[in-house]
Amino acid sequence: MNGGINAVAWALWFVTVVILPMTSRNPLYLALLLLVVLAVFFSLPERSGHTNPWRLFAYIGAGVSLLSIGFNILTVHVGDRVFARLPDGLPVVGGALTVNALVYGVISAMAISTVLFAAATFNTAVRHADLVRMLPGSLSRFGVAAGIALLFVPQTIAAGRDIYDAQRARGHHFRGIRDVPAFIVPLLSTGLERALLLSEALETRGFGASATVMRAPRHARVLTVAAAVCVVAALLAIGLGSYVPGMVALLAAGVLALYGSSGTVRRTRYKPLEWSPSSLLVSATSLVAITIILFARSVTDLAFAYDTFPRIDSPGFAPLAGVALLLLVAPSLARQP
Amino acid sequence: MHLSLRHHALRLAASVLLLVLAIVTTIPAASAVEPDAPPITIAIEWLQTQQAADGSFSAFGDEGDPGTTADVVIALVAAGIDPARVTTGDGSSPIDYLSANAGGVTGDPGLAGKVAMALSAAGSDPRDVNGTDLIAAITDGRDSDTGFFGQGAGTHAYALLALAAAGADPDVAALDALLAAQIEDGSWGFTGATTPGTGDSNTTALAIQALVAHDAGDTAVDAGIEYLSSLQDEHGAIAYDASEAPDLAGDANSTALAIQAFIAAGEDASSMIAALESFQNPGGAFFWRADFAEDSLLATAQTLPALLEVTLPLGQARTKVAGLVVRQGDGSLIYQAVEFEEPSIDGIELLTRSGLDVSMAPFGGLGGAVCSIEGEGCPSDDCFCQSYSNPAFFWHYYVLEDGEWVEYPAGASSRTLADGDIDGWSWTADKHGLPAVTLEELAAGSVTPVAAEPDEENSGSTYLTFAGMAALVLVIGGFGFMRSRRKPV
């Protein structure tokens, strides 16, 4: 279902897309990136109503955006353009309401929406099984758990929609709180049924209690101790104000702990990962884009920094950064059967 | 019974007296004394009682002494008193005495220098003192072998100070002679000999002030200050020389001259000023040293200018300059070079003297808080109005140290700016954004004020590029959408 673009290429694209909203609040870049993500999203082959998650992400995006805008307006009382004032006696929200905070809230909402639609695109384009397949053998148990967790929400939503449609077909009308049990009880029983099916499926695939205990990795204990040392080092580094080394140590601790706690699974593949021209195109453009976004800023000013406080200025726009974002539209051009 | 009661009463009175004395002696002295503060007032009152009938003052014997009289004139001028009005019963003032005896000092360029300096300070012309040209007497008294005016570095320093007071520039050789007389430990000796160990604090302090007055020998001045610092005793006073080291015993005259040298060089002399005040007797006079606690006319006359933080030569206002860089929220930069006459000013003074529109508010023990500069910031009644949420904006205060801006940890009123220092203010919630500048650039006006960080480069073609890219994305997205919805044939 992933067309001509394989999961690795999509993963690269997704990582590249989410870096910018996390590092910049330049509204021009965020707007362009949002357009790019939407272009890629709507270029994907049409899915069935049950699996197409765009409405869900649109709802979540809209909700988070409204929350972000409202939160900024009510809690940030800084800026040169005051449009209203709440009584100063009100805790937290009391004070000047500024256009600066409103604009910052809109920009933040745009960043959140971009990440959400990028996630929707990634979810739609890539099968979870392909993602689990990408993981090394030692992380397969973690991958299975993550895969089940990733599937949980969409499956529950799909089940909820089925129940709602079925009840309506029977003539039931949802009017208020009293009608909730008519929806919740079948949803729970469906969930339990699905859990039983899942456990049986896992059992038959050798993940259950009756499975042969997997041999612990040879250096499991060493890896666990190393992970603990990394955690202590991370805490010390962060406590002393060295955030970057601290985060790197924390990341290392996570990786070591994962490897240390995972069993070894010998895996065979019937179908090797296919690197089609589309996959190569998307991977190459993503790599170029991520290089520009991460490294070109140290050579030239890409105008990623932008703030609406204390006054609203017009944002900068570097053509080089714009080109990097344009490269991310490559999945729209790629052939997807 | 009566005896016992009286005995107790006496013991109680003695205890109370001791307690009062203890409290009085432990009260810390103020570092800067105002001219009308009691220690100065009573010292001047005491000085006036020492005037002879001919208007003179004498530290040694009964006969009038031009040197001591010149010292008193300098002290009176420093305290803002016109010496011509300090007269005896028959109307003679110290100026009258010096004028009448100017002819007698022409043979000694050092003494002529001291008298000329005093007369210049009092507003008289040293080139025509009852027909005597004291400046000519100084320059004519040049020793062709040593290059000194007079017989040594001490007289030479006084002569140079007198020339500075009269606005006369000595030739380079005269300043070179003084620089060449510096001993390797940074000191100068009265005779001008450069043998190690012969230097003294008095000649060194005079030499430093002479060099500063002629804007020469920065390195030599620094070395001289180092030498003076090495002579500070445990109470903060300065000893005459290092001969009694390590048991140094400071004296009033040496401490006073050292204070003047420190102030002239832009150094902090507050600890020495506090020590100097301890040399005052209850009657107002100062004594030379703890083991010679008698009232001393010379000590009193030489101490007063130092307590008033006045340097030699009087009347030569040496302008000092401090720099100021202000960065506003939009990135615009304001550069100022502020001139001042005092030895130092604080950060708030620098800001207010810059002529910028500044509003402030009291900030507890830290002095004043700066609320707004040039209209940017907060009102005085809510000085940190934009700092209560994230991002927190307020005026951050920085000082330029070794070319790097460092945020100052205390209030601007706690900061002491000497000649050449530079302060910075930035309206920011994050980085200061202040550029590194030099005072020479500020004073020369070679740094151009930067206007608001500019929208010019973000207009026109920039946004056209953005619009073009956005349109391209829409076209590609539309193409992708149409292709994905096309039914297979």
C-alpha cells in the first residue's frame, strides 16, 4: 500500500518535515511547509473511509490550534499592540491582551498542525508492519508493542464509528448522557474481543507465555549497567546546565536500555526492501533538505529565528531555506501505484 | 557606704563613657566626604587659627614658609574657600604673603612650582606675581645634566604640575626625564636616583599626578600605582617607603598624596580615604603618624584635598569619557560617549548624562531600576511590566570587559565607571545583541547608530520569492491530487 516509496524513505521525509516546526517560528517557512505537507497528503492514493485519518487529525489540529491561540492570548501579556485588557486582579489571565500573543499563538498552531498533518501523511502512507520490519532483530519485541500501540487509537475510532452507524441503522438516536452506555458498552466489548484476538494471534506467532524463553543478549548486563551510568551522567550534566550533552547521554541510555532488555530474534525476510526510483528521489531530497535545515544555518542566515515579542516585525525569508522546503514536496511527484 | 556608692557611680560612668567611645570608633567612616561635613569644617577652622600676622602659615618654626602656605592655599581652594578672604587681623591673606615672597622662591624650581600651582589654583597669574614670572623661573631652572627642573624627581614633579596648571606644555625631554627616573619597583625617589629601594610614596604620588596631568606614561603610572598599593598598612594607610616592611606604618601625608594619585589614575581609593580620616585629632587638626599624634599643620593642609578627592594640579579639569551602547527591542543601536570631570560616575549617572530619555523607579537596596529608555519599556509605576510572563522583557544591564559584554550582577547605581569604561543596555528577553565597540570608536563617532532591524531586505523580491514557491507547491499538490484520484483505465 505504500506505492513506490518505501518505509525508510517515508521515515526520512517525516523526520525532515518535523524538524522545522520544532526549531523555528518563522511564519513564512511554517506556511510553506504546511502547504507542502498538505500537498503530499492529498497526493496519496485515496483510502477507505475507515482508515483515512485526515478528519481525525484535522479535528485534533483545530482543537490544539484554538487552545494554543487562546492560551497565548490569555497568559502572555507582553507586546506593543494591546487590543484589550482583563482586570489585573484576575490570576494568570489578568493584564493586557496583545496582538503579539495572538500572532504567536497562530504561528504555534501552524507548527502544531504541520506536525499533525505530517504524522497523518506518514500514517496513511506507511504500513505499521513495514515500520516494525525496519527494526533490527534485537528490538523486535519493542517494535511489536509499539505497533500494537500505534494501531490502538485508529482501530478504536473505526470500531466506534461502526457501532455508531450500526446503532443509527437500528433507529437509535444519541441525545445525551443517558445514551452513552448504548455506545460505550459495545465499544468495550469490541475492544475486549479485539484484545483476545490479538493475544491469540501473538500466542500463535510465538510471543505468548508458552513461547520458548528467548536467550538474553550476551552483554545484556553490561548494557544495562552502561544505561544506568548514562542516566546518572545525563542527570549530572542537565543539573550542571549542560543540556545538550545531557540529552545525548539520555538518548544513549534509552538505546542501551532497549538493546539490553530485548531478546534476540532471528528474522528472515521473504521480500527484501525495495529501493524504487521514487524511494531514492524522496530519500535524496529529504537528505538534502535536512542538511540545509540543520547545517546551512551555521554558514548563512536562514532567518529561522522569529519572535513577535516585544513587537511584530516582518519575518525574513531565505530562498535557500525555501528551496529546502520545496524539496519535501517530492512524494507528490513520485509515482505511487 | 557613701564611698562604695560613689565608687559604683564612677565605675558606671566610666563604663558608659567607654561604651560610647567604642561605638563612636567602630562606626564605619563614609568613603566620600562632602565639603561641609564636620571633619572638613573643623579642620579648616583649625587651619585658620594657625595663620601668622603676615597671612602666612608655617609648619617649621615661627617664620612664614612659602611651601606650607602654598599647601594651605591649595587646601582652601579645594574646600571651595577663597584664600584671599582668609585674613588676619591686619588684613593679610596667604595670597598676599605668597605674592610678596615670590621673588624668594625663584631659585628653587620645585618650590616655585608649588607656589605657582597654589597661585594658579587661587586664580592668580603665576607668570606675573608682583613682577615675578614663576613659570620662567621653573623652566630656567632646568638641570642640563639630569633634565630635571631643580635637583631631583620631587622638585621636577612639582614643576611639571605647575606647568600643567598654567597651561604650559613642557618639552618631551622633561617628561622623558621623569619616566627615566622610575625605579624598577615602579617608584620614584626624591633625588631622582634609580637605585632600587630609594623610592618613596610621596615622590611617586607626585610623579603619577604629573604624568596624568600631561597625559603621558600610562604604563609608568600603572607601575607607580602598584608600588603605592604595596605600601598600604593593615589599616589601609600608606607608608612613606618600604624601609620598615613588613611592619609598615602609614602616615597622613603619604596616604593623602597616594589617594590623589589613585584618583588621578582612575583607581578606587575608598579604603585609603577611610584610613586617612582616622588621623584626625578631636580639635580638627590631623597628625602625621600614630606614634607622633601631635597636631600637624602640614598634615592637615595636605590631607584636606585628598579627603575632598581633589587631585593636583587644581583647576586643571581633566575630562574623562565613558561609553554607552543602548540596543532597543527592534535591534536599533544608540551609541554615546559621555564626558565627566569627577574621578568616576555610576551607571545611572552615565545613562542620565547621555541625554537619552530615561525613566527609573526605586529598586530597594540596589538603587534605581531602569524602566524605559527612549520610550521603550515600562512606566515607572510598573517598572517590570513585561517581565511577569514568558518571554520576560526588561532592560538588561551589561558592562564591556576585555571586549566581551558581561551582564552586571548588581544595580547600575552600584557600578563605578572610570575613564574609558563602557556600559550597555539591551531591551531583551534572551541574548543581548550588543556589538563590541571601543571607546575610541564611540568618541570619534565612527560607529554609526543602527536603525531598527530592517524590513527592507524582507520586502519586495523576498516575499515574491515566497509567493512563487507557495504557488509552485500548490501546482505540484494539485497535480498530485488529480493523479491520485484518476481512475485506472
